[in-house]
Amino acid sequence: MGHAEEFFRNPNYAEYWSAKIRNQNYEEPYRREFLQALQATSGELLLEVGVGEGRNLLDLVSSGAGYVGIDISREMLWKTRQRIPKQFAKRYDLLLADAMWLPFRAFSFDKALCFATIFFVPDQAKAISEIQSVARRRIAIEFRNSRNPKVFLYSRAFAFTRIARPLLRTLVQRKSVRDALSLVLGRSRTEKLANQITVYGSLQPVFGLNVATLSKQIAKNGWRIESIRAYSMAHGVRSHGPNDNRTARFEPILVAHSVRESPETTLEIDTHTQPA
């Protein structure tokens, strides 16, 4: 089992992620816009790769669409079933599966989406190909931009902790070490870091992707990139002009929407302003 799989299959992961989403509202400034651009309509069948605790499920089935969701964490699927109202029980199915090996036939779904998930997948090219193979008309995927300094440094920190895991686990269990770290990071951040290393043995893995690589992977097999938009984690920052993409390359979030068709088109890159 790879380190990413080990992290997300850890039974403690579900509560960690759910609390993070509920209490800190990560990704909310752009999540609804992500779903609107998918253009889900009544009667369509949708696939979500990476259900999490089911944030998107309720919005999508409320539109009248059918829904199938997969996740690598059994506990996250259980949490989703617990929080979705019973009147929607016949509108969705949840399956335990891996994004790199989707257990569906080609063109099984009208549309597919992947939100807050694919940047945890070690082989993102394989995951993109899998998503494309099962969707007939439209896909929407959220990435993390590897050219963003925070994503770059975070991925390096993950690689370091993976190697130094035994030593780090021993160190953070010592009060003297935690006290010393608190002087630099603050008590709250130090305790979060100590819990992360103790419970999971490493930081949460993030595998970033930049615009050029993302564009190359998506624009294959008859797919046309409709848009790639860059967002900040909390509040978006608009570039200085319609053709100025200097800001976009340093935004950590890349949201890509694509449609299946043959003609080649130009790539639209846009930065969005989010409300304060």
C-alpha cells in the first residue's frame, strides 16, 4: 500500500477531515461555482471521485440528477450515509474504490467531478484518464498548483516526514520538544503538527500540478478544455488585466472544466475574485 493510501485509509482520518471541513470551511468560497459550472440537470447520471463526507452529494441530487460516489476511505463513506437525508436514499450509490482504477465501463456516466481529491493521488495522469474514460459529456476537476510556493514547500515537507517518520514520532512525543516548537510555531500549530505525525505518521500528502501539465493531460482523447480558473484558498485575487495571468500561476487552486468534443480550442485561464 502506498503512503497516500495508507494515510486516507487510516480510521482516524475521517473525523480529522470532517472537523476540518465543518469548522474551517475550506474550499467553500469556490465550491458552489465549481458545481454550477458542471451544469448538472435532472435525469443525468453523475460520478464523483472522492466523496469525502458528502458535501457535493446533496447539492447534486437536489438538482434531480442521479449520483454515484467513490472514495478510498470506508469511514468517509459511512459518514456520508449518516448525514444525507433519507428521502434521497434512492438517488445515490456509494462505493469503496480507488481513483486510479475506477470500476466502471466506458461512458457509464453523463458527467464526472473530482473535488478536493485528485491532488492526493500519486499518479494524477492515470486518475484523469480514468475519469475521462467513464464520462460522456463533461468533467470538472479541482487541482493544487505545484507552482504555488505553499504547495511546493508542503510537498517537500511531506517527503521529508515520510523519510524521518520514526524519529519525528519519537521527538514530538516529548514535552520539551513540543515546548520548543511552540516558541516558533505557537502552541496550537505545534499540537496539530504533533497529532498529525503521531496519528498518521506523516503530513497529509499533496501532489501538485501546474497549468501546462494539467492542460496536456486533460486535452486528450477527444476532450476540449473549456476553462481553467485559479483561486486562492480563502479569498481570490483578480489579475491586473484580462490577459494578465501573473497572479494565476501563484494561486494554489486550479479548477478545470472540460467537454468531450473533437475540435481544438484555445485554453481560457481566468482568476476569480471571491467575496471577503
